[in-house]
Amino acid sequence: PLLRQRRAVADQAGLRAPQRRANLSGALGVTAGGRALLRQRPSGQGPLHHRRVILVDDLLTTGSTLAEAARALREAAVGVREPSAREVCRAAVVAASPSAFEINRN
């Protein structure tokens, strides 16, 4: 696994978006093996050269879980000076609650 839970979090059910963000803030981290994988130099290229991590979430409500996972991955890429390090993450969601469309509408 690439990510691990660093601390316990409260059940997200019934929490509003700001509460969910606060609940998950700093809760995820990249495993030692995941960090090594992210910094590995494939085929003699630099770290994260043409690498992407696809985050998959089973349900999108506010996007707080995906945002925290992306934060942890970006934090693991700190010190990597390649532009691709800033664009490590892409996300896929299996299902979304009806309210997610309203909350996340741009």
C-alpha cells in the first residue's frame, strides 16, 4: 500500500464538509515503501518521471478523503524539483452522493 492511516479519525457520517476536512487533516501518510516507490528512478530517469498515482475512493461526499490522500502524496514529493512532482495525483470515484454534486460543483 502507498498510504497509511497515521492517527485515528472520527466516523465521517453526519459531519459537514468543514468538519470532515478537520477530522482528516494530517490523518494519512505515505508508507516507507510508498515513499521509496515515489522516489524511485525508473529507467535512469528522475524521481516521479512520468509517474501518476490514481487515487480511488468508493464514495465521494465532500472530497475530503481524496484531498487528504493527495496532500499526503504531495508532501512525500517535497524536495523533488520536477514539475511532475506537483501533478502526482489523479482521482477516480466509484460513486457519489447526490449532495456531492452540489458541494463540489465549480
